[in-house]
Amino acid sequence: MQDGLPQNNETKVALITGAAHRIGARTAKRLHRSGMNIVLHYRSSRKAAQALQQILNDERENSVVLIQADLHATAGLNTLVEEAVKAWGRLDVLINNASSFYPTPIGKVSEDQWDDLMGSNLKAPFFLSQAAAPHLKKQSGCIVNIVDIHAERPLKNYPVYSMAKAGLVMMTKSLACELGPKVRVNGVAPGAILWPENMDEVTQQRIVSRTFLKRQGEPDDIARAIEYLVNDANYVTGQILAVDGGRSLNS
């Protein structure tokens, strides 16, 4: 369901899933300040989404709308895209950012956990991309998927999440093949950017020590990479850009 309906215009439009917090919110700010109108998707974080909408609309009137949706409801994903297109009559960019992340140690994995992790990290991005593709083709637009360095190096106790992100990497490459030449499809693989809840400081420092830059990254590092792939990478498709301080090079 969309909150607010501005008039159509010719400004580029980006739909960002899971945009109320963290990397999604930083990405919304960067793309907005580059001149785009933004469709902020959220599931349950309505207050945070409204606060971000207010900040950005104060900078540029009627430039941000909200759409609430449960991405697990696959039948509603076409409607989500249609609502996004309706706001300004076009869609130029899809950022598949929304994600679930939690441990699933072998021997304790439930089917519900499988469905949740595969659904948010792989199934929903695929069906959203499929729904958005005709609109993106009209604008020679692009898709950016937020993957993970653990798509190639599995994270212990997180096998389902790691597999889902590995699938998202292949989806990125496959859609680059399927949707070219009109639509570019790329991914960004964050490293040590935001810590999972309940991760102790010793573990955090151990992870940072394995990066070649010896420091934690910031959400804006990811947002800048996304902005590059959206605005400046006109001859780049089917690629995964690791933003991890060199951690993925360290065996």
C-alpha cells in the first residue's frame, strides 16, 4: 500500500526494498541527493520510513513515497512494482536490499527458517526483478542486488543464508544475461559493515583483523558503491563489487 501519490514527472525513480534502516536508508539518501525520486519500501518499520520520507521531502518536495509490503507474499510483488511505477509514471532503478539474517546450525534448521531466508534473500529479489523488468527496459535502467562476501565463503552456522546469497549472486549474473542490452544488473557484496546483534567484541575485532584495511566499513561505503553502479557504471553488468576492506582476499 502506497503512502502519498505525487504527480508524474521525468526525474529518474528508484525503488529500494527494506529502505527504512541501515544500508537501505543510506542508499535512499545518496540516490535522492543525486537527483532521483525514491520509492521507499518497508515491511513493519513504518515510523522509521515516515521519518526518512519527511527528511528527504523537506530537501525536495514530493520526491519520496512509501510502500508497505511483505516480500514473502509473492503474489503481491507485481502490485508493489505497479504502485512504484504509478507514483511518477516510470521506474529506472531497483535496489534489492531487504534481507533476513540469522544462524541456522545444521541439525536445527526448520522449514520455516529455510523459507524465510530463501524467500527474503533470493525468491523475492527474483520475482521483484521479473515484475520490474518491463518498466526498467523502457528506461534502460538497472538492478542492484545486495549480496554478501559469504556467498563465496560460507559463514559457519549460517548455511541457509550463505546458500541464499550464493543464489543471489548467480541470479545477478543470469539476469544480466537475460535482461541485456536494455537493463544492467550488478551486485554489491558488503564485508564488515554492520555487526549482527549479539556479536561479541572479540569476534568483531577478529573479523576486522582479517581485512587488509584493518578497520570496519561504514554503511555509506555500500551506498556509494550502489550509487556508482546506478549512475556511473554504464558499461558494467553481471558484476559483483566487493566492499569489504580486502577481507575476501584473505584465506
